[in-house]
Amino acid sequence: MKKSLLTLAIALAGYAVNAQVYTSPANNVGIGTETPIGKLEVNDNYSSGVIAYFGAYRINEAKGIYFSRPVAKTNPVNIQGSQSSIGAVDISLQAEGGNVGIGTSQPIGKLDVTDDNGTGKIAYFGSYYRNDAKGMYFSRPVVNTNPINIQGSQSSIGAVDISLQAEGGNVGIGTSQPIGKLEVNAGSGTGIIAYFGAYRLNEVKGLYLSRPVVSTNPVNIQGSQSSVGAVDISLQAEGGNVGIRTSNPNGYKLAVNGSIHAKEVKIDLDEFPDYVFKPDYNLRPLTEVKTFIDQNHHLPEMPSEKEVIKDGVNVGELNKLLVKKVEELTLYLIEKDKQLKEQEAKIERQEKRLDKFEALLKKK
């Protein structure tokens, strides 16, 4: 190392006697300073212009790496690709605050990458050969627009994977024009739209948003990837219907293919059968009820077993019918109680007459 640094110092001295190259007792090399603080220190004493250059022999307009200071006695040091315009920087390093600017000499944070509102790629993270290589591309689809796209390949700038909206704070995945804070657009294709869960999503339990059939409205929310379409929850875009363990709510606002457990269920009804107790209500005679039961094997107005198995029951309507039948039964009981009391009174009168008749017979 000692020999290499000495050779570098001699070579630099050979090109320019006034280059001010120094070697310290600690074998450090200083350019522009007699007391280098490291193995190599280049000191321009806060002046403006090129500090160091690495590249071709003729530096005027030659491509290479330039270390420069745009303004004398300022902190930022720029790393440029050409000498053309010192200040229109490629990379700016801020001595105070530790900020780095790429495309700006005034970074507003630890890292500021600016493309001056142009179109195309802003930044790329991936393999060395970038042409259509898979990686992460930050790009702007249209000049002077706010959205910044994050893409998985360079193929089609604008056919974005993720779009970040500078104004409004909207984020689009699969669209560059999100209509809300977050829009995930899978087009009209089938399969998984979004997944939330473990890293390896193949058959892993988690939350899957999927579309079972191409160009259909329902979006399914599933607990596993096993069977797209054998859904846990199905959301119907048109009509606002929801299916749980079914993708076909059949026009119902909520269709559940399974059991429901709840502490309380409230059902709104338009009427209730209190009219049964009105004086003008036509109560069927019990003989007529018996004839109906003998012929149909269920109460009048109540659905049959066959109808219930085929179509299910409307809980609200069924409860109304059950209350109606209880009220009718109450009327039957009231009528029977009246008849019973009348019979008891008649029997009591007959027993008194019988007692009198027996008393007369004893006197004779």
C-alpha cells in the first residue's frame, strides 16, 4: 500500500508541479492539503467548480465522474456525469444533515430523487442489465403529471402495477387513475385480485379477494386459495347483495349457506295479526279446521312440509302466522270456556231441582 500511494503521488506530481500533492508521515496522500485525514484527501478549500475528475484525458465535455461544488463555500458536493453544467447535478451530497439528492442539489430529505417532471423511468432497483429486466421501476407515465408508477418491468411504462397520486393521496394498484384512497383493479379477469396473509400464499390460510368468473360482478372474499368460487363471502357489485358461502344470493340482500348464531334478530313487519281479536273477524269453526287437517295434514294458511323443504320459510311471515294461530287458539279456548261455564251453570240448576224433587219424595 505504501508503495502504491507513493507511486500515485509521484505520477500526479509528474503531470503538474503545482498540483499540491503531499504524503504525510502516516503514508496518507493529500491533494490540496498537507495534512490529509485519510488514505486519500482531496481538498479544494471551499472553492467553486470541479474538485476531482475520473475519466478520459480531455475533461472538457468528456463523459466521466466529476466531483464539484456548485457555489463557493457551500456544503453540497455534486457528483456529475459531465462537466457541461455544474449545478445541474446528477447526485448531490449534503455535508450537513446527511441528505442525498439525485437530480437536485437541494434535497428536502435523506434521499430526494427528482426527474424535473419529465416522463419515463425515475429510478430502478434490480439486475445490472435493465432492458426489460424484472425489478422495481419508479416512473412517470405523462410529463408534468402527479402520479408516480411502481412497475415490475420496463416493458410498458403506464401499464402500471402501483400508482401513487401526489395530490389527494390516492394509491392505485393495476390502475394509474385510482378513484379513492386505494383502488385495486384486476380488470375483468378471473382469479385472485388481492391477498392478505402469510408470505407463501399457495393454499395458505389468509384473506383472498377473487373473481370466480371472467367479466362478472361478484367479488369473493375467501379464507383459502383452494377453490376460487367456493367462496366464504361474495359481494355483488350490482344490487348490493352479499352471499356467505354462496356466490349466488338469488336476489337477497344477504344469503347465508350455513348456520347463523346471534343474540338478537329484529325483523320489520308491515302488519301484525291483532285483527283476529276484532268483533268482525271470521273465525273458522273447529269442524272446518278438522276437515282441512284431515285432507292436507297441516293447519290452514300454514306452509306444507313440501313447500318448506323446497323454498324455505320467510321468518317474519311465519312468525305472523304462528301468532295468528295462537290468537285463534285463544279465541277457541275462550269460546270453549264460555260453553263449559254455561254447562256447569246448567248442571248446577238441574242438581238443585233434583234435590228439591228428592226432598218432596221423602215427605210422602
